[in-house]
Amino acid sequence: MIHFDFAASNLQVKSSAERGAAHTVPRAIPLAIYWIILMKRLHVLGGPGSGKTALAKIICELSGLPHIELDHMAYADSDFFRPRCREDRLAAVKTYSSKEAWVAEGVYFSWIGRSLKYADRIYHLTIDQVERQRNIDAKLSLRFPERDERHARHLAMLSLSNSEYDALYKNRIEGFLKPVRDKLIIVHSMEDALKEFGTLRAN
């Protein structure tokens, strides 16, 4: 269930799935409900800690679209040290991308070409590296509160990936996205992405 507070300067979205946690998003977001009727397949990508999952969850809660977490397809139990083979990843992407509606999100690019091809809109979150690292630290602290060896391994891996992401985007990902640039939206924050729904509706 979603609760809206239209009286506030910003829209308060409270998700029952988040056990009462409130997300503050721009007031323009109700327009997304109408826009989603036409745009039913969305792909969100960006570096580690850029807010992909948070944005996808809000969109899915507002629209009712199914949430596709690519981490589950890339790794067994989302454990970054248990990767699935490329064939399994491609098969999983083929399955969901053939469906009528979805919101897929993940850092990946080399094996999600079919998802980008069939997406109605693609968002690339270009969050500052320092902010991404803060988000990584916070997320892993929640996932591994005991800060054991698993926490240390995942932190080291994600921190390295984060430090390399901007160069990777410039050298490889940007070119990979050229065939779909007509439906690609570059945003600098989750709030910017949500505002974009209102802009599309106004146009």
C-alpha cells in the first residue's frame, strides 16, 4: 500500500513493504502514474551505490510494475563471489525482457543488451563517486551488521568497482549505449529521475 501526503512541499511516499519507511520525492511524481500507462518497460543503470534499487522500488510501488533486480541474475543469492555463467544471465534477461511490463535495475551492461533494446525508457544515474561510496558503506552495514569477513570482502569488491566505474563508463559503457540514446535519460540524482516523469507528462 502507498500513502500520499499532498499537503507537504514534497510528496511523502510511504510503502508498507518498507515497514512504514517514508521516501520523500517531488510533488510531480503523481503524473508518473499516468505516464507509466504508456511506458511499461524501464531500465535503470548506474554505478555501485548510485541509487538504482531505491529508484526502481519507488517506481514499482507507484506504478505496480514488477521489479527486476539484475544482481539476482548475475550472482547466486546476490553473493558477488558466486557468479552465474553468462548463458544463464542471458537466458534470464530474455525471459523478463519479453514480458509486457517491468522495471529492471543493475550496474551491468555487457549482457543486458536485450533489456535495453526492449525498454521504453532507460535511466542512467550519474551520481558522484564519493556519494556512491557512502551509499555502499551504508547498504553493506545493513546487510552485514556484524561486519564479518563477508562484509569486508563485499566492501572491497564494491569499492574497487566504484572507483573504476567512471572510467569504465567513458571507455566502454557510453559507446554501448549509443544505439539506444534516443530513449536514454541521464540524471544526476534519484530526485531528478522522478521529476522527469512530470516533464514527460507535461509534454
